[in-house]
Amino acid sequence: MTAVPAGPALPPAQPEELTAIEPVRLPRSAIFADALVIARRNLTRIARTPQLLVFATIQPVMFVLLFRYVFGGAIHVPGISYVDYLIPGIIVQTVVFGATSTAVGLSEDMSKGIIDRFRSLPMSRSAVLAGRTIADLARNVFVVLLMIVVGIAVGFRFHNGFLPAVAAVFVALLLGYTLSWVFALIGLTVADPETAQLAGFLPIFPLVFASSVFTSTQSMPGWLQAFANVQPITRAANAVRALTEGGPVATNLIWTVLSSIAILAVFAPLAVRRYRKV
Amino acid sequence: MTATTSSPGRGAMIEVEGISKSFGETKALADVDISVPAGTVQGLLGPNGAGKTTLVRILATLLAPDTGRARISGVDVQKDPNTVRSLIGLAGQYAAVDETLTGRENLVMVGRLYRLGAKLAKARAEESLERLGLVEAADRPVKTYSGGMRRRLDLGASLVGRPRVLILDEPTTGLDPRTRLDMWSFIRDLVAGGTTVLLTTQYLEEADQLANHSVVIDRGKVIASGTSDELKARLGSDLIAVEVPAAELDQATAALRGIGCGAPAIDQAHAQITIPVCDPVRDLMAALRILDTAGIVPVDLGLRRPSLDDVFLSLTGRSTGDDDLAAPLTTTPRTPQPARSAA
């Protein structure tokens, strides 16, 4: 119909605009540098909204008190005092619930357009997710240490020495970090914070409760036991418990570490792929 | 419809050729061509859901088109997205800034993500803050900012990388009139500095004010293009606008029948009659005589050029506001759209 008109005389080009365009190639180090910038941003957010962190820690503390003082008297696990049984389970529960915050945080960034901003920048495609999961890992470190302090206050003790105790914390954090990537995929897919909260908790709830987190699977009906004994949260809880309290550890520990690596290897690329296309 | 010139690449900073995009059954864009010369402002006009945001997302490398290609400064958005990202700045109807960070922290973060280095990122942040008048608020968390300040910060974030091409997706939607004027003046300053701008808007006045050239898009298709004056000229005639005391509206409408060269539009709410005219001066004199004879004293009476709103109405048969609350287009901001709406 109409040809594009020449328009008004162009303003004098800046000298830098006359230079040819250099193709931008992201250096290999970009993912680390960018992920650190994003992690720092997310940690600043956590530090500036301490009320969120407080609410996030109240829930596991309530679980500790509830199971230690209300249900604990009725639960008997052979060969171990209940508080020593409970706290390793609570640590695993805490990191698993903590991982859902990855989904909520990412979907919040999406609904506010911040992900669009990041995606329009010449930055690494993996960095936003890597930075988010690293920040959530740091948050989990804090919450796990806090739960250990709370646990000790209600009578929990490490009975297996210092290094295994450190290893127990590492195993729990590894599981939490791994699940963060699963929740990253969920958060990017639902793209709405309230839905992300729900979509995060729904699969997590049966996994946490049909496990050895709060009580031995021996007392469950056979069909439930069959599921509870093999699912990853039981494995992780048993591994953490064996590391803090003693007992056979190898199978559950190897199983937890390998399954974490496998989950990471599947879900991290899926989440990054999703991020590229959201 | 929009013919690109015979040498499409020459001097064009933004080139869009035959871009189509569907979401399921919905065709968001159908064979759109646009070419924007360097240093100019291209308006992209259309109502909600016309496809404006889809085109913006394609140009900003956020979305892949089904067919066609787009280039920024000669660089293909699909083949070399990272180079394109280094050339563009994106600011939208949603202020995509972090609320818990301060204004300065937001801008420094964006600078770091351009890998400018700590020192340069800080300097660029400072430059943007000064440019947008946010120095005083720079160290306050963004959640304490007003809507207009957030929008300015969002624009500031898009400037940190010193983009050649600025993509503004409804930059003033939802802003009060005064803040809109401020945004307009920032945008004019940027263009004066040599930046090429693609501006989407549903405010026809905004394109009229800022754009050298505009395309009107409706349901994914370019339905008209030209300068604001050319678009108005396509409507042809000037208009006589008469406002009368409300009680005399019917009488005046009847009396003025036969004046002008088209059907008059009656605005009951404002007791205003708008008549297209082909011979403005004679028709205006005739209208005056008729009103005088009938003993009607108009509250207001004048000739005006058609607005782009009139153009849209005549091109599509619908007002731009038809799919929204009935509200005067140029004064009532709409509620912000979800940032990720498909079109």
C-alpha cells in the first residue's frame, strides 16, 4: 500500500554506532558470573524479607514440637529414642518443603515480568535457574542448622561422631538442591505463585508422610510399605538417620546420592529448556 | 500491505518480514512486514489483543515466530539472539523490576548481567538514574516507589546496555496524564540521541505525539500504515464539532441534518454533534446560520482534524475501546495486562 517514507533527516550517528556490529558470544564463564549475580539478588531478597524466613521456619518447628510432645509418646520405634528418630526425619522434611520455594519464587518472577527482562538480556540461559537454586540452597543451609539447634533443645543428640553428622547435613542438602530443579520446572510451567505453591505441595505431601520421616514404615499396611520403603524420601531419611545415630548406612546413602544425581541430570536440562521457551 | 522498499536492508534498524505467529487456533500475527529507519520512532497501534505484544516478544527474542524473519540492525533475531539482546532494550507495560531491591541495585544488577564489570555497571546505573530523575529515590527499595517511578526505573533498566533499539511495549498504559507527559519527554530525549524506538500503544494520541511513522494492526494484520498525518488524511475530511445545551440536542441534530458530507455522530453524554465536512469553511458558516435561525446558542463550536481514534473507527468499523470498558481512549488508563498475555 504505502512505501515506508524516508522519515525526517536522521540525527547524526554517534561514532560508536558507525562501527560494525560484533557478534556477541557468551564466554564459558558467563554461567558462573551470571548465576552469582542472580544468587546475590535472591539472597538479598531473602535477607530483606526476614518475615518470610521466620514463617518458613515456624512450620518445621511446629512439626518438631507436635511430634516430640503430642504424638511422640504414642509412637514407638524399636531400638532408638523417638526424638533421635524424629529430628533426622524433620531435617529431610525441611529441605524437601524448602525446595518448593524455588517453584514459588520463579513463578513470582515470571508473573512480574522479571523473567522476561532476564531473557531479553545477553546472559547465560542457565544462570537464572542456577542462581535461584543456589540461593535456595543457602537458605536451606540456614534452616537445617536452625532445626538442629531446635532438635538439640528438645533432647536430640548426635550419637555417631562429628564427620558423619556433617555428612548427614550434606546428604540432606544434596536432596534439597536436587528437588529445587524439579520445582524450578514446576514453577516455570505453572507461572503463577499460588498455583506453584499448590503444585509444589501436592506431590510432596504423600511422599513425606508415606515415608520413614515420622515413624517406621514397619507399622504401615503392606501395600503402603511397599511404596514407602523404596521411595527417595525414605531412603534419604534413613541415610541421614544412620549418619547421625549409627547403624548400616551404605545402601541408603549410595541410593540417595545416585538418585539425586540422576534427578539432577534429568530435571536441570528440562528446566533450562523450559526457561528458554517460557 | 506495507511495502518495504526495494532495498529492505538499507538503513533500516528494525526489519520485520512476513512474520506470522499462531497460538493454537488463534492467529496472533499474520504476515506482518515493518521496516523502521534508524533514529526514528515507529508506532504500533492497535487495541488489546491485536498482536502488538506478540510482535514485541518476537523482536526481543522471547518468542520464536512460526514463519518470516526479523532483524535488528541487520542481525537475525533467531539466528543470533545474543547479539540482538546486546543491541536492544526492552521496557514494558509491566515494570519488570525487583521490588525488594533498591532502584540502584536493580540497575547495577542489569549492568552486571550485561557483563559490564562492577565499575562500569555502577557508572551506567548512575547515568540512568540521573537521566530519569530517580537519583533521590535511588537507595530506597522499589516497593516504596509510585507507579510512575517504577515505570521510569524499568525504562532506566532498558537503557543500561546503551541499546541502539528500544522496544517499548505500552510504556504509559495505566499511568496518570502527568506521568505520561514525563515519559513522552524521556522518550523524545532518547530519540534525539539517536536511539531507534518501536513503540506499541493503544493510545492513539501517543503515536500521534511520538511516532514518525505508524502501523495500525488489528487481529494480527497490518490494516494501515503511514505518518500520523497520512493516516488522518486517509479519513479525508475535517470535522465540525458542536456542543449544545443538553435540552436542545435533538432540535440541533434535526436542524443540522443536511450539513456536511457524511453521517453525523451524536454523543448524548456530552450533548455533542460531530459532522464530517468536505468544504469546511462554507459548512461551518452554514451550520452557524442554521443554529442562529433556530435560536440555539452552542456551548462550544469548532472545526477539528480527525483524531487517530476516528481513523481506527473508520478502518475497522469498531472503536478501539469496543472490547473494553466504554471510556474515552486518550484519558482513561486501562488496567495493566498480564505481562505474559499471548497477544
